[in-house]
Amino acid sequence: MSQWEELFMIKNRKKQAFTLSELLVVVAIVGILVAISIPVFASQREKARRAVDMDTARKIKSALVLAYNNEEIQVPKSTSSNGYGTWVMLCNGTTEYAPQAYRDNGKTVKGMWCGANKGVTVHGHTVDHDWTYNKDVENILKAYGLDAVALRTHSNGDKNGWDWIIIEVGYNEKGEFISRMYSGYKNQNGAAGQEKNPSNLEKMLYKTAS
């Protein structure tokens, strides 16, 4: 190979190589694209989590309503200011994310709490205390095909999400029979009578129904 051919190949290699400034520009562009895409992915992931929570809540509501219609759950008519009946509370894994009332009553929650008010009868057993975990309600969920051990919420608790969801079947403060699904944050009480405004979950349900 002649000296001129060697010089030509060296020059070509130099032309093909990236300069430091060009590499820095590429790195900066990649960084910008990553910075833009991460919030988008996070937002889509949160929407998917909320959709899962909403589907779970609907299934629980269907199970409780069917159990009520089949007289597996019997709720005496009442006009309690906080509502009266049976309910399932789902939270994001631990007691920390449950409604304030659960922490105030010293309850330990691992994602789900099944409850019924005093005087409600579930599977032939009449409840004698409002804050006793109700295994009969849990068994109803299992009988209707729900994995009670895995039930919990998945939303990250941002301004459009929630820390917990409550699915309730019973009577409201006016003595009207209702079935309600609503959500909230860990600093909220959680009692139906105190959570009257449409929650984020209810807004989502109205939106999908319209």
C-alpha cells in the first residue's frame, strides 16, 4: 500500500469518527427523550393500576349485592349517620394506607378488611361488634371467585388516585338501601356518612358509564 493510500484511509477514518461535541449532543438528546418519556410511562402505568382497582371494586360489589339478594347477608333497616351494613375496604398493602378510623381503632390491615355493623347477619351469624373482622364476608368473596388473600389497591395515591377503596352494601343515613364504591386517602375517616362528595373512584365510574 502506497503512502498516499494510507493517508487517504486515515483521513476517511477521521471523517467517520464522532467528535466529542457530537457525542455530547447525542447524549443530551437521549437524556431529553428519557426525561420526556418517563412521566408519560408513569402516567400510563398509574391509569392501568386504577383500572385494575376499579374492576376489582366492581367484582366485590357484585358479590356483596348477590349475597344480599340471596339472603346470605341480612341487614336490618337503619338510619345510622355513618351508614349501616356490610363492607369491604381495600388499601395499598398496609395499615398506613387505610382510612384513619382503622388506625384509630388499632386495626392491622394487610390490604383488605371485611366488616359488618353490629346487628347485621352474614351466613347465619349475627355481628356483635362493628370493628370485628368478618370472616363470613371474606368467605362470600371467595365463594364468588375472588382471591381474598391478594385483594388490595394498586393506585399510587396521587391527586387523581386513592390510598383506599370501600365497597359498601346497606342503608345510608336516610334509611335508603344503597350499594356504593368510593375511594379516599389515608388521612380521611372513611365512614360513608363523612365521605359524601364524589370520590375519585366515583368520578371514574361516572366517566366510564357516560
